[in-house]
Amino acid sequence: MLVTEAAISDIPTLVRLVNLAYRGGEGWTDESHLLAGRRTDEAGVEELLKGPDSVILKYLESESALAGCVYLKRQENKLYLGMLSVWPARQGAGIGKALLSAAVDYARQKQCACIRITVISVRHELIAWYERHGYRRTGEIEPFHAGEKFGIQKQPLQLVVLERAILTDHPTGVSGHRS
């Protein structure tokens, strides 16, 4: 297992992974019952990779076998986490958990106070999964503006905002966290 930063050459495989994880009709993260169309395309992933203060971390099961990915973007003193994706056949194998752990490490490196994520409000099982991994609802609700970029809504949707605190300011200068 290796978690490393994705490169431009990874885009075709990342696009396939993300679209299968979100719209492939398989796995517990599938949202094709809520949204039609693709979750992303090559231009969208390239835009994320080239964005300022942004990275896509990829989880490799061997030197070349991509099993998962997550998008991270620093926004002031917070780290936004999005597009967490695991091949449907590999879901439940700890890959998502490993990517969340890598995101916490990345947040500490970037001296972020917390990690922030938005989840479609009707995705109760997904919200519960994040809560089991230390994320808490902030009470904020955001509108969901999918448009053509993230797919076509089959029903009105909203986003729940969750955050996980990252403790970075210890007197010794050493980072720490609570699970």
C-alpha cells in the first residue's frame, strides 16, 4: 500500500475510478439513484490537479494498481476534502479509511485547523461513515449545484457540512490528533 500524489498522467484512470465509484451502479457509495450522468471528466480532474493549494492523493495497492483517491484543497486554515473514491470491488477493504488518514497527515503538514467536507444530505449511510471517522456536522446546509459539471439531479438535493478538528498547535511544536 502506498499513498502518493497523483500526476497529470493519472487523469484517465482517476476519471474512470471516480465515475465508477459514484455513478457505476455498484458499491455503497454509488449515487446514480440521485444524479444522472458522469461525476467528472478529464478536464475537471485536470482543473483540480492544477488548482492552487490542491492535490489528489492516490492509493496504490501495488506500484501501479490504483485502488482509491481523494481530492484535497487548502482553504485558509481549513482543508477541503472531496471526491473520495474507491473501486467498488475494493470497498470495505480499508482503502477509504487509509485515504482519510492520509488527509489528516496532509492537513497537519499544511497546518490546517480542520478538514471540511460536504455530503449530499440524503446519503445517511455515508454521513454516518464520516461521523464514525471523527467528522461532525457543523449545522450548515449548502445548496447542491450539480449542473452539467457533477451530473443532473433527479431530485432536489442539499449538502450537509461536516468537519474534523486537527490539533496542530502543541507547545512542543509536534502535531497531534484525536480520533
